[in-house]
Amino acid sequence: MTSKATTINTGSQPLGFAQHNHGACMSEALAAAEARCAAGGLRFTPVRRKVLEILLQDHRALGAYSILDRLREEGFGSQPPVAYRALDFLVANGLAHKIERLNAFIACVHTHHSHTPAFMICRLCDAVAEALSTTARGVLHDAAHATGFHIERAVIEAEGICPGCTEKAQA
């Protein structure tokens, strides 16, 4: 979103579509990542930090090669493992998610706790908003429990049109 926006998301609207102070959003997310890594004894290397910064820039999912191009521009390595290792670290530690439909990655906006993410993906502009999925946690986990299935990971992805693209279409 834009850095001119002044309202901060309070959780009622998924952050990717909400007007908010994007500078503060990025700063808070990076500080939370640093704190999480410090608390867990994890190395938040300059490359990992830069990849997270890249993912936080636009609230859009990015493919590994787009991330690699940006890393190259910033003077980091130019080999695919550089991006993939950083992305693997971020996903494994709850700082980013993989959007399966887009084969791309996005920064997690709910790093303060473990959760089942639900993503709304705009089919026109590829903006992605992450929401906490209480329905998935309840219904899906109940169904799994009833069958004896143990869920290790669940991701919900919904495709549609974001508020910004809807406004443009109506103008």
C-alpha cells in the first residue's frame, strides 16, 4: 500500500488490502523478525533480512527469480540458491509463506503466533492479503481429528478481485 496512508490495520481487514502506514508496517515486521530470531537463537543474516525487506515492500507475492534479481541489484549473490536458502529459512521460521497458486512467496503479517493463513489473491493485480483463518482451524481440524488425520500444514488460497481493482473497474 502507500506510505501516505495513515490508518493502521487493526485486524478487521487483511493488511494487503488495508490502508496503513507502510513505513511503520515494514519497520515493525523487521523488528518482529529480529526479535523472533534472537529469541529462537536463529541467525537473521543480511541476505535473509534483505529477502524479508523485499517481500514486505509491496504486499505482493514474488517468485524466487524476481527476488534473486532484486538481491543482485543490491549487491548480494546472483545464484538461485542464495534466494532459495533465504526463502526456506523465512518460511520454516514463520516469517514468510509460499503462495502455491502463484509459486511465489509473501512476508507473513502475523508473525507473533503460529496460525493457519488464508490468502486472498487478486486475479487482476496479484495483490495478496493474509488473514487468520479461524474457519480452517476449526472445521478443517475437526474433520481431520474425526478421521485420525494429523494436519502438519494448511494453506487456504482464494482468488478474486481486490478493493483497489474493484474501484478502478467502477470508475
